[in-house]
Amino acid sequence: MLSDEDVLPALSDPQEEVVEKHPSVFHLEKPITIKGGETFETLKLHEPAVFHALQATKIIGRKPTLESIYDSQINMVCQISKWPRLAVDQLPAHILDAATDFLGHFEEDARRNPDEEPDLTPELTITFKPGIEAVGKTFNVMELREPVVSERRAFKSFESRQTFEGLMSGEIDLVERISCWPTAAVLKMPISKFARAADYLTGFFMHGRTTGNN
């Protein structure tokens, strides 16, 4: 289970240090002013890190609803833009939709299609430029291989929660165990590269796939 001690190191502006930036900027026709006089007129977004996605899944809760999923999307926009919720709530609806589409496409484009064959190669190497800074070290290369039974068992424990947060926490734990990266470094990964890593590892769990000799 991911503790607060695991998650807190990723709070040090992971988007500025690690995430490979693909910015998108939305200029408002009418500035938004919230109580206290603070004004917002430009919404700046970039690729989320794993930490941002994990925090957003917590909003969805145990039983997803249209409302909780929408709140999760709003939470992601708040995290990445660093706008307060009061300001995001005043965005024109079409801008929030565009912002959500932009933030979501990084993971969606990186995930394997449901009908696509998984990658069952013995090893997968993912490189990071720039490297990820965490726990006083720089992580430039992630080495992955097929999970063993104990690692899959740990993933199943998270998966059994039957929540978006549980599933993502399971993927984070799996990537951490097999890569030997610390949790803080995994949480700072760009979500697109994390999705690729997680899909590779869970691809070995798909029923009907043969990875050994008959």
C-alpha cells in the first residue's frame, strides 16, 4: 500500500523537474477573478506525471459515477495548471473539455488497444531524457522483465479493491518492484512512459497468452 511517506516526495513540483513537456495554452476571452481579487486569464497545461494521475483517481472513489469522474478530471486540471478549484469552476465548459482531452491523451495514446497483442518480449528498456531526480539520485534507464508469481500476487491484492485508485496503485507497485526504482521516482514518471511500462508488465497476465514452451 502506498503510504503518505511514499507519495510526499513527489510533491516537489514533479512537472517542472521530470515530465517531458508538451505544453498547451488556453487564453481566456474574459479573465476569471475569484474572491480575494486573484485573476486568471491563461491556462497552461503539460503532460501529467504518475503522481497527478494517482491523485485524480482518488477523487473517483469506490463506485464511479459521471459526477465523480468529472470531478476527477477537474482535479487533474487544477493540479497541472496550479489554478484553485474556484477558478477552474468558472472556466467555460468547452475549455475544460479541451483541457481534459489534452491531459488524457498522453495516457490513452500510450496504452495498448484492447484487441492488440501484448508485448511478450523477455525484457523492455525505457529511457528518460532528462533523467528523473528522486531520493538524491538520477534515474535515466528503466529495465523491465516478465513478473514472477509473487509480484503478480501483490498486484492482484491491489486489483481486488476494484477501484481506479487500487488498479493504478497496483501498477505503480508492480513497476516499482520490477524496475527496483523507488516509489518517488515512479511517481515522477511522465504518464505516457508509465502507461507503456505498466501495459508491458500486465500484458503477461492476459489469459490465453503462452510465454513458455508447450
